[in-house]
Amino acid sequence: MKTAVVTGGTGFIGSWLIEELLCNDVEVVTLVRNRSRVLKSIEADPHCRIVEGELSDILSEQLASGDGYDVFYHLSWGGVSPEHKNDVGLQLGNIDMSLVALELAKKLKCRKFIASGTVAEYVFCEDILDVNSRQTPNDMYGAVKVATHYLLEVRAKQLGIPFIWTVLPSTFGERRTDNNIITYTIQTLLKGKKPLYGNLEQMWDFLYVSEVARALRYIGEKGISGKTYGIGSGIYKPLREYIIGIRDQIDPKLELGIGEYPDMSKQTFSSCVNIYDLIKDTGFVPSISFEKGIEKTIRYWKENYRLIL
């Protein structure tokens, strides 16, 4: 892979993906709504071209390349924070945006289109989930991801562009600031307060963000068209063990309110993805442990403590 187009370049995973691509000598064009949110390091890199505007307003002539592009990564998605996941209008808007991205990729002569799904598509899977099994979403975010997957798959066949769907894991790391369970836990503990949870009995899989970005690069290089790739660490533990591990790194004496918050559902589910195809087809092997990634993430929040006050 020598060239790539990336949407969502100001987002958490998108910005890490761009850094991963640039570090591996890939020329990048990123499409963003607000250029001021682009990382300074990306803005300054001569091998990254930034195009600002709404996706539907960007003309293919602005990005035209005689040889086309190797991969188009569509990571842009509105409403990923927990408080927006059941905003029906916001979530449905992502379908149109994704189809516009696919049409643009075709005009740009991209040789592969990769879009991002989520483990939220399979929220009531009680075992290690097979990404090719029936999806069971529990909110509009997951449901619209499922719909987008199939609409893109059909339209990609009509357009004759190779298409890959990826199921992204619960991802953590520096620069993720929405109110997910890891950010909530770290911020609350650094304030010296007790975070509250349900029973946290779910089996879970977390993957550090640089590993997710590397997996996406590998899929861009070696992924097989028509397949759905689950991304994860391949290590599964009860969610409470991760939370206890975070607390212990910050201060083992701090209290955790596990079981003090009512669970939203009596049904226990898993967030553990089978990554066999990812390993077999691309050679990806996770190399950064949860503990090491959390150490980096906690250090980030300590250095940016003003963000949580």
C-alpha cells in the first residue's frame, strides 16, 4: 500500500490510523469537516494532504490521482459517544454519508474500500463472537452499523469496488475523551472519587488504539475482498478484572463501586471477537498488552489533568 484516503481523520481511531500509515511510508489524503481539529503533527507532515468540507460537497476533481488510490478507509461516523447512540436522526445520517464515501471512492479509482463496524452489532452474543454470525444490536448505533454494512456491501458489488467490513473492538488509549467506561474510570479515580458500575460480569476484550490502527493497515495491505474481519487482542476476561487493573495502577486503596449501579439488562453479553481470519490473512499479532496500554493512557490523563476538572 502506497496511497490511502481516510475519512474521520480528526477522530480518535482515524488520527491514530493516519499516524500509522504515515510512519509506514503511505501517502495519505484525509477528508475532514474541521481542519482546526487535525493534529499538529499530521498537519505538518508533507505526506498528508488535508481536504476540508462536508463529504457530500467534496468533488472528486479535488482529489484526482492519475493512478487512483490503493485504499479508501471510511471511519467517519457521527454519534459514537454513549449519550448519542440512540439519537435516531444522527445515527441514520451515517448511512447516507457512508454511501457518499463509497461513491467517491469509486470516482477516485480506489482499489479497496474498508469501512468500520463495531462489536455493538453483536451486543447479546454470549460467547466469543463470530463476525459472520447474525447481528444482535441493542441500540440505534449498533443497528445502523448493521444496516450500513449490508448497504455498502450491495452497492460495492454494483460499483465493482472491492469491499471489506471491519468489526472494531472496545478501543482505548490517549486522546479518547468520550464518556466510555475506561475514560470514566480513569477520570473518576484521578479525582479521588468512587466510580459506580453494574456487576461487570461480561466477558470483554479491549485493544490499545495503536494496535487497532496497525490491524487496519494490515487489512489494507493484505485483507481479502468480501470478508469481514474482527479486530481484537484475542484475550478475554470479565470486565471487572480490567476495571480492577486500572484502579490498581492508579492507587490500589481507592474504592470501586462494582455492583452499586443497576445493570441495564439482566442478559450478560460478550465483547470478545474471534480474530482467526485477521491473523491468518494478514499476519497481525497483537503486541501491546492491556496493562501496558493502560499505563500509557493513565499517564496521558495525569499529564492532561486539567481536562477532567
